[in-house]
Amino acid sequence: GENVEQHPSTLSVQEGDSAVIKCTYSDSASNYFPWYKQELGKRPQLIIDIRSNVGEKKDQRIAVTLNKTAKHFSLHITETQPEDSAVYFCAASMVDSSYKLIFGSGTRLLVRP
Amino acid sequence: DTGVSQDPRHKITKRGQNVTFRCDPISEHNRLYWYRQTLGQGPEFLTYFQNEAQLEKSRLLSDRFSAERPKGSFSTLEIQRTEQGDSAMYLCASSLTGQETQYFGPGTRLLVL
């Protein structure tokens, strides 16, 4: 079955710097890749997603890139702010199937003021 | 409609007791998912419903676990003869057929003593 690996497990950056989180997946049939942000004690919330027919997607300070050949995708956050501090999860899914999400193990991002 | 809701938010039980959790999805969302999240890990898929039909179950879902969605609206997840290893956050998510985005509830945190 699908396996998603996520790195790094923790990331500390200075406010205003960029943060990059990387994920790799194993099943080439996966074609949908969302990123969720989870603050302490709260529900995971979708921040951005990408489908396999595009290589990059941006939404203000957040961007995601996808390399289907290498089977990896990355989250880029620019001009980080303290409120970006949270745990970020990548996931992979096959939209022709149950759409179940296979998650990475998470990255704890700390943005230092 | 303020999103996916789950009840209770917290549950403490003794080993060997049965527990039941409820999930109310976003109105008109016909797909409903259950995930389990342990500390420091990403959510793991447990089971999936489309309307009232349970279409997929993870191997993680032992015979002590049962899920239902009798009328295709709310769902329940029951754990019989709880074990300490069942301690986790149980998350519910819902989505609409044809749309990949899953919206998560706040979760039920279970502690088995």
C-alpha cells in the first residue's frame, strides 16, 4: 500500500524566513496531495492541495510543488509569521478510489519572533 | 452548518469497557471517514462510508472496532473491550463525491486506563 515519508520532523525558523517541508510517496497511482495544518488541540485544516496534473500551485505565502517522476512534493511557506507555528502534515490519495488519505508523520514548525 | 462535529470531545475509560463515539458530517456530505491519531504521528485511516455503505476498512480496524452510518448521515464508532493501546485521538472527516477535500472534525480524545 501507499507510504508517505515526511521531513524534517521539526523545523525552527526566524520570522520572515522561508520554510520548506518535503514528502515522498511510494504509490505512483496516487494523484491528489493535500497539506493540513494542525494547531495544538485543534482539528487538521486544509491549507493547500495539488493534483497530479499540475506541477506547482500557489496561494499567497504558501506554495506546493510536485515531482511525479521522483514521487515527491514539497510545501513552501514564505515570509513566515509566528502564527504559522503548528504541525504540518502532508498526505497522498487516489481520487479514483476511496479518496482515503495516507498521511506523513508531521513536521512541527516553530517560527521565532 | 459550522462543520464536522464529534461527540464526546474527551473520554476516559477503564480497560475492558466499551466506548462509542459519534460523528456528524457536514450536511449533504455523502462520504465519511474515520482516522486515528496517536501522539506525534499523522492520522491513520480506519474506515470509509459512502452514504450508508461501509466500503473500506483498514487492517488497523480489529474485530473489537465497529462503525456504522445507518441513515447515511451521522456515524458511530464503537470500541469493545478497550485496551490501553486504543488510547488516541479519533478523527472524523467528511467530503462530497467528486470533491477531494476532506473536512475534519475536532476529534474525540480517548484515554484508556
